[in-house]
Amino acid sequence: MTDATFNEKPAVTLPDCDNGIPLVDLRGIAKTFGTNRVLDGLDLTMYPGEAIAIIGPSGTGKSTILRIIAGLLAPDNGDIYIAGQQRLGLIEDAQDPVGIGMVFQQAALFDSLTVEENVGFLLYQHSTLSARQIHGLVEEVLEMVGLPGIASRYPAELSGGMRKRVSFARAIVSNPQNPTDRPALLLYDEPTAGLDPIASTVIEDLIRDIQRSRGCSSYLIVTHQDSTIRRTADRVIFLHRGQIQWNGTIADIDQTDNPFVRQFFSGNIEGPIQLVQ
């Protein structure tokens, strides 16, 4: 591929926001670890363009849902449909009809690799792009997340907030030779955990900026932080004991009488949510 060809941006196939087909459709999903039934017949439907926060107390299966949607973990029971197509097995068994990117809680960067090597890892491993072309793509997404000029640094040289943004860049970089790889769905697992309020605001704004810049892009975000919930989500799903206990908009949070939501946002120790000893 010549540089001239590389600079011609191919059309990207994304799900039609108005086609009525759910981007994600989980039906009766169950998952047990040992004797702990984490998900218990869960149903969840998400449409293109949606921004959904999954909230609830720790240990209730929020991150498990993300890993099942990403195809990294198989449910014990239930059906998974991605853009109308049933997934059988894990993501390594068959490619989904749309790209899915995941940002892990701890950034999960390779300490021995530079930022460029981390962001472009899958391109180096699974594409025929030249090193020069990958470098250009990496610089482009680093610019998008507000980190130009750091490609040669190592993760140990970055702050926690910078490492988070590098993991965002890795999640959204895609191969122009295969436009369907471009993520139509991003999964964020506690992206602001452990960050100070200013760094959290930067990450929250970035999540929204990425969505706006990518047309029909959608995301699911797992978070406990009030500011992150209110600034990044349009719809909120409250998960407890493996099932959805409440589903509403951001505006509904302060209006609902749902006891799970009221206890969660007030921090009251009295209520239906009990700490596991």
C-alpha cells in the first residue's frame, strides 16, 4: 500500500442509527463463578448512538457484563446478539458484524512497550500496514485524546490520567484496510477510578468527545462515580444480584423512588443493598 492510498480515508461501515436493530441484545444471560451466581437471567437491549452507564454495588456483575459483550467471557446460559447477529462462542471464534473496543479499569498497558507500541499493538500483530503507516495512525489517535508527541514514552513516564487516555487511544485505533474493525461500541470499565476530580473531568469530556466525533458511536460505562455517571450517560441501568433493578434517564435519578437508586446515591447503609461481609 502506498502512502497516497493510505491517506485516502475509506468509508466506514457503522450501524444505521435509525434501522431499529439493537446494537446489543442480551437475552436471559446467566453467569456463575463457583457458588456465586453473578448474573441471573439478565436482559439488556442497547441501540446505536446510546450512552449507557451500568451502576450498582461492587461484586454485582457489572464488569462481567462488559466482558461478555466484548466476547472475552462466555455466559453459562442465554443468547447474545450484536447488531442483529447471534454470537456463538467467544470473539476469537467468529468476528462480530461491528467492532467493539474495551478500556480496562487499570489501563492494562505493556510496561516494556512504548506508547506507540501499546496503541498500535494489534495493528503490528494483525495487519499488513507498514511501521510508517501505523505510526501515522497512532499519532492521529493520540492527538484525538489530547496526547500529541508522547509516542516514544513508556507507561512509567505517564501520569494515571495519561495512561487512561493512552488506553482510550488503543481502543479506538483501527485498520484503514478493514474499516469494519472501527469500533461502533466502546466499553469502559471504571475509567475514572482513582483519578482526582480534574483528571476525571478530562476523561469524562474525552468519552463524550469520542462519541461525538465517531458519528453513530455508542458506549457502555461501568462506574461508581456520581460525576462520571451524570456527565457521560444518557441512560442508567442499576444492577443488583444479577438482575436489572432500575432503568432510567439521568434526569430520572433525582425523581425516582426506587429504593436501590435512592440508597446508592445517598450512601445510606440502611436499605435493600447490604454489604457482603
